[in-house]
Amino acid sequence: MSESAHVLSLFGGSAELELLPPIRQQKDLELWPLRACWPQSPSSPYVLLEEALREGWAQVDELRTPTVPRLSVSVQKPSLVFIPEGTLLTGGMQTRTVNISLLLNKGEHVIPVSCVERGRWGFRRAFEVEREALTDIVLRRRKITSLRSNWYLRKTPLPDQSLIWHEVFRALEEADRYSDTESYASVLSNAHPLHIPRTLVEEGIVGIIATYRAKVLGMDVFAHSELWRGVHERLLRSYALGLLRAENESGPELGTFCKALTMARWEVLPARVGVGQLQIPGPEREGGLVGFALWHEKRLVHLYAAPL
């Protein structure tokens, strides 16, 4: 694909993005900024979970009877709290990762999570959002693939927990990191350093497509440039963390991936938690996608897509 600006028209024209020339990083990683073609309000209508926790009007807890695949989130203000998929919640009985992006209104919510610290089941401290990174891009893709397979059976977004533990073990092994509790958090110090130029956080930029050795790793797009700026460092490190793991994998070139995006059929699935609507790409096999789109009041809140 040419490095000149190119417009992606997604969801039948409901979301259009301008694909800008790439920003080259170390290790053959390229970040292609995406600029929203839709109008934006002066500030984001959504609040990130870590901001709500810091200000004291949201709380993350184990359930009254703790269980591995679910946590409780309490929101005390009439604001919409956004939790991006892949968020690491450290503390509690064990560290978890959020299975799919969520938009939570005021009230108590039971959210779907996966364990990424198999060797611990005992309270250590209150839950915190890990600020270093999301889970790496390979773990994210495999989790979402498993999640989609199980959604229709369990009626809730729960992937295969044994697969998640296997991916955490692989990530620790490939990063040459040891954790006595098999905690994914031990991987985070292994991310390649990233130079993040100002052009990547300019007004109107809402996400990226990441390519490695000219093959697509994945993409993330958010509703508002303010929301993107709030998550971009953690998100970019999740792509950098996945480079070691992606070396033995192949993906499509950018043009092929963009064509699959524009032609994808998206199926509506119940969000079950919080507000909004979730869509997941259909089951096409060749040139297919894995991912999801979270919508609220006809606004795209978060789109994650990767090669199948």
C-alpha cells in the first residue's frame, strides 16, 4: 500500500478513518496513525477506569465469594467508565486481565476477566490498573479468538482459561523472565523501548495499525483523541511486547488487511455488562479477522482487529 493518506470506510460508512504515513520504530515495527473523519466533542465523554479509581468514585473488588473469571466494579458517579480489553488488574486474590472492552455506568457490575497469575490465590492488596502495558498483542489475539468460540455456548465473554495460562507461560519463557506465581506482570520489563513522536498524539488521531516486517499485527481505534492519548502508551507497549512472540508468525500485508476490514461482516452480540453494543467479525476464514467493536449510542467506542 502506498504511504500516502488513505481513507478506510468501515461498518458501511459508519466509521471512516484516514490512514496516515507510518512512524518507524525499532525491530521493524511500524505504527500507522489513524485520524478520525468524524466530528469530535471538545473532551471525551468517557472516563478511564484508572482515573475513576484515583479520584475515589470507582472500586474494583473480588466478588463476595471470590471466583477466578469475574470481578466486581462499582461506579458511584453518573459517568461512563471505559475499561479497554487487555487491561491488567493487579492485586486482589490474583492478577487478572479484562476479557473485552467495557463501558460501565453508575452501579455495581460483575465483569468478565481471565487469570494471568496462576500460582497465587491469596489477597495481597487492593486492585490497581497496571500502568506499564496491556497484555501483549499475541495473547490478546488468541484470547479474543477463544472468547468468540465460547460466546455462543456460555452467553458471556469468557475464553478458555487453560489457554490463557499457556500463553502466560509462553510469554514468560520467551521473555526469559521468572515468576514464582507465574505472573504475567513479570513480562512487562521486557518491552522494547518506543519513541512516541508528537504526531502520534495530535488532535484527531484516535488509534493505529501496527505492522512488523511489513505484516499486520493488529489495530486499535478509539472514539476520541483524548481517550487514545489516555491509553496509547500502554497499548503501544502491548504491541512491542508481542514482537518477540510474533517473529515466528506470519500475517497479511497492510493492503490485504485493510481490504478485509472494509469487507468484513460484523455480527451483533449482547454486551451483557454495562452499556453499549458489541460486534464481532463474521467467520470468514481466508483473509479473515478476529476482534470486536464496542458501540454506544451509534458511536464507535473501541475497535480492535487483528488477522485471524
